[in-house]
Amino acid sequence: MSTVNEETMEVQFKLVFSGPALSGKTSNVAAVHAALDEGQRGDLISLNTSSDRTLFFDYLSVNPVLIEGYQTKFLLYTVPGQVVYNATRELVLRGVDGLVFVADSDPERWDANLEAWQNLIQTLQNNGRDLSEIPLVFQYNKRDLTNAVPLAQLESQLNPHGFPAFEAAALSGKGVLEALEVLSSEVLRRFHVRREEKAQEVSRPHVQSPREASASW
């Protein structure tokens, strides 16, 4: 969940790239890191496993949105795609504010897409979260393959609920920033809505119930 850092005057949001192993999550985060100015981003850190990697770094929003004097910062993570790393995936997804599901357009990775999608839903449930409460975008990666899975099949099988979706080729950077921009904007929008709702609750005068009134006599 979003974190307010009073010392640095920052509001931090956690965005996670999920999807099957080797779908392009690492390439996505690396492309975002490379596209940002050095003064806007932290170091790209990689935690290697035997067959997959978890990458993360933080960056200051290029969107000039200030929340009452606070700078907006996003923390970007990838999660390992293989099922054997479920514990790591649960840890990384804890407190997530927004998700990019990176689907592999390679036909040979179709079953891996479905497995990773179901695993994501289950992992969120294990963390006490529901997909409906978290902003999410789909990124259909490797669209430059000559035998790429048809877009209509990806949409019907993975995205029947109509989340925002983007075609991409992460190695070249195509579609990477576009997906991230839409996701981060929705994360900020929901944050503002929650803040306004809380502010209205605080300012709303409390009317005592008959039981509360009698208890104070």
C-alpha cells in the first residue's frame, strides 16, 4: 500500500511487473530504467535465482503531481515467474499498489501465461487482497514475433474483464512506457479519491446516536 515518508516528503507507490518466466518482465523494468534521467531514478538491483530474476529500483515521478507538498515516488519490482518461487512472489506482491501483467505472445508459452495469471490471483488472495481493488494493465509482449498469438485470443482468454491492454516489444522499448503511464495515473487517481473520502469523513460532524447520548448523561 502507499507509504508516506515524512522525512523525505515523499509518497511512495509500489508497482509490480508479474507474468510467466521469460515473458519480458526484466526487459520492461530495464527499459524504464534506461529511459529515465539519472537524477530521477535509483540503481537497478537484481536478485538472481537459478532460472529467473527479481529486479527493482525506485524513481521519482516524471508527472508533476504533488500531493500537498509531497513528491511522488514509484518503486518498480518484477516477480519471478516460476511456481517454485511462490514465497518470493508473495513477499514482493505484499502491499502492491499497481500491477502490470506481462503476457508472452509466443504460442509455446500460452499455458505458462494461463498458469501465471491464475497464480497471481491466488497469491493476491493469500495476501488478503482482491484483484478488483488493485489497478492493473495487461502488456502483451513480444508482438514482433512472426507467429505471435493473435491479439483477440490474448484478450478473450486473459482479459475478459477489459483491463487496459497494450501491445509491446520490451527489448526495443515499444509499449513499455505507455503501459506504465496509464497504470501510474490510475494509481494516483485512486489515491486522491481515497484521500478526499477520508478528508470528508474527518470534516463531517458526528451526530450522537440515542445510545451514545444516554451514555454521556
